[in-house]
Amino acid sequence: MSKVTQSESSSVVTCPLALVAPLPLTEHPAAVYLSGLSAGSRPAMRQALDVIARLLTNNLCDGMTLDWAALRYKHTAALRAVLMERYAPATANKMLSALRRVLKEALRLELMDAKDFARAVDIKNVKVSKELQGRALTEKEIADLMQVCFDDPTPTGYRDAALIAILRGAGLRRSEVVNLNLSDFNSTSSTLKVWGAKGGKDRTVYLPDAAIGVVSDWIDVRGGGAGPLLCHINKAGCVVLRKLTPQAVLFILQKRGEQALVSDFSAHDFRRTFISELLDSGADISTVQRLAGHASPELTARYDRRGEQTKRRAVQALSIPGSRKKR
């Protein structure tokens, strides 16, 4: 059994917890867990399992070569401590959730004893601050980001303008944006078809007229070949019909943010802005929930970043009937 140490190295476990022999995918707890996820969620959770495995084995194993059934409470408790130090609470808890799900599959596959399972998963989530994460972008910030793209006459400028227009106009997640195909865009109906969205639920979203023009301009540069709507551009400035990665979207926004002098924002802040502005415009929360692809209105409400001025305006719409008689 591997020994947990208080080493100053980056790992939790110094000895490997590697599988002695490969398991068939139908009997591998991590593979079974991943197979039950939507296509959009699978890459991120596979990456999370790889991170966990590397932490537990000093980079000797990944998610598919780690012997998950050999994990015990001392391993999972030590892992939680490392995750708590290295990651934001929400990220750490997502990884702990994946860990518990894989161990549950190990139990179902009869690779793990029920008592060992119960002890191993008996770790608390990392406490999450009640302070809201992220922010809403101002109209000027969005205009500045768009302008630096408009000022770039290369195919990259057209593509990046379309990317920001979609993030701003449809509130999509990064993983959803990069999975869009040209055939998913309909300029006549102003729609985008979002496939394999989070939770496995496909949905149709709508773009404002201003965004339609920006996306159409990019398509004129991109060409009409089948493939990803937003795609790679090589060093020679030529369009390559290969889809972007979520990480590439992050890099693009960082670059444009530096050029536009807009700091401290993320792709998800466009989503927060999208939801906040729809709610501020009077759209009911159920409609906004469906457009955002959320499982519940409560989750949609957590994205609301409207300030005190919005609450003040809402109160001003109330009336106090009756009047006092003049003396």
C-alpha cells in the first residue's frame, strides 16, 4: 500500500498507485464514469481525473492508469488538502465530485469494499465564499473589445469579432462556442443551434441583429466549407477548418483585452453580462434560463450581476395608493 507523506514535493503520494494490469473499459471505474457524461463535459472531467491521478502518484499515473479502487481515506483526505490550497473552491469541489463518482463506480463494479468506499468518500467539500464570482462587463468595455477586432483587417480580426459577438449576444459557454459548426448558424432566423451543451441538452439560441452582421462578415472571410464556425488561423494568416479549443478562446480574449485595456474579465463574464441584461430588460427568469441552458431558475439567478441601481429602479415602479388630506 502506498505511503502518504508530508513531502515538500508537489504530490500527495510518493509511491505509485498504478494498476498492475490494464482493465477493460467496461470494468474501469474512470472509463465507466466518463462514458456516462455528455460529450461537452467529458474532456474537462477527464482532465480533472488526470490531475487527481498525478497528484496522488507524483506524476506517474493519469486517470486511466491509476488504481482507483486502491484509494483509501488517507489518500482522499490528503488530496482534498492539496486541492484546497491550489484551486478555487468551486474547481476543487468539482474535482472532488468527480473523485467520488469514480469511486462509486469502483464500488458498483465490485472492485472496492463498501466500508473502504464509505471511508474514502467521507471528505467534506471545500467551503465556498458567498461572495459572487465574476462580474458584468460595461457597454464601453464591450465596445472597446469589439473595436480592436474591427481595427484588425486580417482574418484573425474578423474571427475574433465574431467570437466576441457570439459570447456577448448569446451568452454561450466556451465549450459551446468552440463546438459550433457553420451549419448551426442561420442568419435568416438569427439562430444558433447549440449541440451537446452542458447537461447533454441541445438548445436553440438567438443572436441580436448587430451580431448577425459581424458573424456573416467572418463567414465571408472563412468561406462556406463545412466544419467549425470559429476555426484556426495559421501563422500565414490562412483559415484552417479546425475548431478552436476552449483554451484558445481564453488566449484570444486575453490578447484582445490587453489591446483594448480591458482587464480582469473572463469568457464567462460575457455570460453573466448576457443574463444580467436580459433580466434588467424585463425578460422573465424562465425564458432567460432556457436561453442560458441552465437546469433551474435558481442557477440563472446566481449569474445576475445587476447593481443597486437596478433594485432602486424596480422599487420606484411601485405605487403607494391614497393621499393625505391637506390641512
